[in-house]
Amino acid sequence: MKLPVTNPSPDIERFVKTVKGEIIPDRPPFAELFLDEGVIRTIGEQFLGLTWVPPDEKGSKEKYWDFKISVYHAMGYDYLWVFGAPVFPTMFRKAEKGDRAWAETGKGPIRDAEDFHNYPWPEFTDEMLDDYYYVSEHLPDGMGMFVANGDGFLEAVMNILIGYESMCTMLFDDLELVENVIEKAGTIILESCKKMLDVPKSAGIFIGDDMGFNTSTMFSPDFYRSYILPWHKKLAAAAHGKGLLYMLHACGKIDAIMPDLINDVKIDAKHSFQNGSYDVIDYKKRYGNDIAILGGVDVDMLCRLDEESLRKYVRSILSACAPGGRYALGTGNSVTDYVPLKNYFAMLDEGLKFSLS
């Protein structure tokens, strides 16, 4: 097995123009929110001869970013997603194996007004931008980066600060507290992300904010319109004010608020798709004239199909989504560490072979 890309030639301007619909590339660019670190490490060590150094070891942060940059460049991406600051202290539980974590859906650290007052709210400092500037200064020619903090406007509140179950009841029992938490977290996220936009080579915001599940939104559409989407609108306006993109990763079937995201928030691109619930081909047909559609190769299919079947499946997506432009090839969610590497490589290889001409 060998790397699918033999001569990387990143072009962030081409990617941006594709998203905006200013050009229709003969071959769609690649797009991912991220590759799991296990995937990055395997590619770097086995195919690039690099030595992995975890970012939490003393003096290793620069080597860690150098490693990631090298892998993303070698895999043919036009950008690296840089995120991480500020961090909201969490109650996340760790899985028994590896570093995977999942949200505490019961109760978060904020349950009443006293908790709100005592919570260790992160304060953004200029030092938190060090990673963003380092990446900017060390990207290969032609590459850019998309930036964000680690938690979206809903996710920070729902997954970390309050907990999903508690939030459902708190909306009725203590709406004022929910409003205060959203206001506080939203302000921190907005102001920190606005500073990231000033880092050289930032192509815009790529924010993750999961707002639904496989059949519906997590909360009512009116809740989003009142409390969550206005924050996205402010951040999108900040990005657009600098001539940069605002791309949204949002898991779940969020059809009920897609018109709001397109017409009011004014997102430039939508990422995260799942077969049978919110299929990428359907979204391209419905929204492809208004926004760019990113990825869409279902992660389950990417894991379980044999290579021949997978290639045929990827070609079907490319044939349906690439015409007309405003499409980039990638997974429906992320390149997880349980995706067979040969299948991931096959997906990219099909993208490289595809041509509209």
C-alpha cells in the first residue's frame, strides 16, 4: 500500500473559490474536519518516516504540529484545521481504550446560579494563539488553515457546561440560567474566534456544532433561532467582514433550520452527513446552489465495504455532487482511527482519478 497522492500541490485559493462557487474545478478538492490522531500517527510513521511526539510532552508542541502539517500536506489537503483554545473544563468520561471521550449527557458542572458563579470560566489570552501562529508560519506554500475553538456555541453548553438531559428540563425550570450560560459561553467563543481570524493564512472559520441526531434537531427550531444561531451569525459576519469563509460542521438532521443557516447566518459550507438520515447527495440537490457541500462518504460505509464496492460508492457521490461545483470530497464526519487505512486511501484515490472533462 502506498500514499494516494504522489505530488502534493496545495492551493487554498482554489479551495476557497470552489466553496464560494467562483470556479468549478475539474476535480473536487479534499475536505475533512479532522483526521484522528491515530490515523495521523500511522501515516506519518509508516509512510513518511516521521517520529511521533505527543503534544503534552515538554517542548514537543512544535514537533507535534510539524508532524500534522506534514501528514495533511502529503495526503493532498489544501488546509489544516487548527483548534483548541480556549478550553472549557469538562466532565467528559474517557473510554476504556485509547483517548476517545464522550459527553456527559446527564448533568454538567453548572446546575444552579451558584455553580454558574463558581465555574472556572476560561479567559482567552494572547498566548493561546501561539499554536495558530506557529502553524501559520510553518505551512507549505499554497496551504492555508481554518480556525476555531474546540467547542461550538451549542456543544459547549449542552455537552460540557449543563448536560443534555439537565438542559432539557432547565429550559422549563430555569430558563434564565440557561440564557446566562449561553451568553457567557457564546461571548468567550465569539471573541476568541475573532482573534484567530487575524492570524496570517487563516482562510476562515470551520466550526463544529452538532445540533441534531439522525431524525431531528436536539431542540426545537425556535430554540436555535433564539439562542444559538444568533451567535453563529455574529461569527459568520466577523469572518465575512474580513473576506473569509464560515464553514459549519453540524451532525444530525437539521433540515428545519437549514434555511436559517443559509439565509440568516449565511454559512458558506455544510459538513457532516450520514446515509439514510441526512444523505450528502440529497443535500447537494437541495442546497448545492446556495452553499458548498463538504464530504459525505458515510463513515460506516468507509469502514465496512470492500475496496471495489467502496470505490463504486465514492464514484457515485462524485458523479452526483461534483457537477456544478461547490463540492469537496471527504468523509461524512471525520477519518476515525477505526477506518481501514486502505479504504481511506481508496476514497482519496477515486477523488484524484475523477474528472469532469
